[in-house]
Amino acid sequence: MNLYEHIKSVVKEETTTDKNLLGKRLRLCSTNPMTGYYRDGLCKTGDQDKGKHTVCATMSKEFLKFTKSKGNNLTKSSKNFEGLNPGDKWCVCAERWKEAYDAGVAPKVDQNATNIKTLDIIGDVIYDKPPNSKMEIQEKCWKGYTQKGMKTMFGKRYPNCVKKKVNENILKTSIIKIIKEETEDYDRKVMNFLLRRYETNEINIDEKIKFKEIYFKIEDEYYRLSEWDSKKRQIQKILNMLEENNVIEPVNNFSNQNDPYRQKIIKTIRKFLNDVM
């Protein structure tokens, strides 16, 4: 096969609408020998395919003998057909596979290359383990899981999928890094907002009574803090101001005192107050 023919075959395979038993793109069954009703290597079917050659199976001596007894000798060669041998893969008629299944000589099925339309013909018996057969259901484990041998459920053999172990130290380090990066963004955002908008004012009531206050003018609103306010009250006033001006999320969202974002915001406010008060 030259490069052009190879590219053409790949494009044809990628754009096909036929699905396999796993609901994914139908894979090649065999090109040596060339199989399929349309002799394209795929177990596709259509209105012209009266036998419904939809099951991709690996030939066995028992099945070849069985299908010969039914009047279809797949081992016999002809002008355009060399005949099949045990180990060859072939698109088998769904009904014939079911007959072999009932007789205990069903050949092994390739789910990736077996047409999903098989289910409309013989139902989900295609998934069962036939008598005297070593057929197992081959499926990939979900993302985040890995296969640890096989297990039997409801008379079928399935991959035993277990959750992958995650290195807790790596996971913890990754979480800390993400939180640090995100809280640093909060830190810069809050600090820049406060530094750009604050003004200080010293008030002298008399020679002995003096105090400082900070105020923020945001549009037509004034927010004032006084040295007479407790540190907790000062922080709460700034939190309210930041919330009202959509600088941070509503304070009620930080109900957990240990929330890293809440801690970072309060730490930033404390730093600001220590520098300016």
C-alpha cells in the first residue's frame, strides 16, 4: 500500500459513522485476510447485507467445523478467497455466531471491531461467556483507575478496575501551590485597592487628646476608621467596604475561620492597618 492509499484508508476509517460495541469508532477487523461484507476490513452492514456480517471473531477449529456443518465452509478456497485458518479474524454473520454460542463453540469476539448493530440482531448475548469458551470482556478502565486482574460478575469476566493511588505529598504540595497563587492574587488586589483610596486625618480635640482617622472616598461614599475603633472593628469595616465594592466575595461566603482566602484577606488588611495607622 502506497502513502496515498494509506492516507485514504485512514481518512475513510476516521470518518465512518459505524460504531463498535463500546460505542466508539468501529475498528478494523482484518485486512489479511480481507474481511467485511464490503471487503474493506470492517464489519459494516447495510440493506444489501442480508446475513448481517457484524461480528468480528477469531476463528477456531471448533467454529470452522461447526459453520461447515451448517453449509458454509469457510476453510474452502476459491478464486478470490483463500479460505480461513484458525487464528484468522473474520466478520461473521450475527445469527451464525449466536448459533455457535448456543452450541458452545462461539469464537472469541473483538468488541472494538464488532458492529454495535449486532445488539439489534442478537441482543446483548454477545457479551456473555459461552459454554466451553474462553471469551472475556475486554474494556479499558475509566480515567484515574487501573486494571488489577479480572473479576467475575453475573457469569461474565470483567477487568478489575481499582482507583489509582495518588502520592499524598505530591497532591498536598499541588494544592498548597494553587492556593498560594490564588491568594496572592487576592493579596495584590485588596492591597492595591486600599492604597489607592485611603487618606489620613489627625484630629486634635485638645493638647492631650489627639487621634488619627483613616477614610476612603469611593465615588460619593465615605468609609471612616478611627484609632478609637478596636482592631476587629477596623477589619470588619474594611471587609464590608471591599464587599460592597465587589473587590471580594461576600464575607458570609467565608464562614469557615480557617478558609485560606479569608485568612489571606484579613492578613492583608492587618498589614495595611499596621503601615498606615
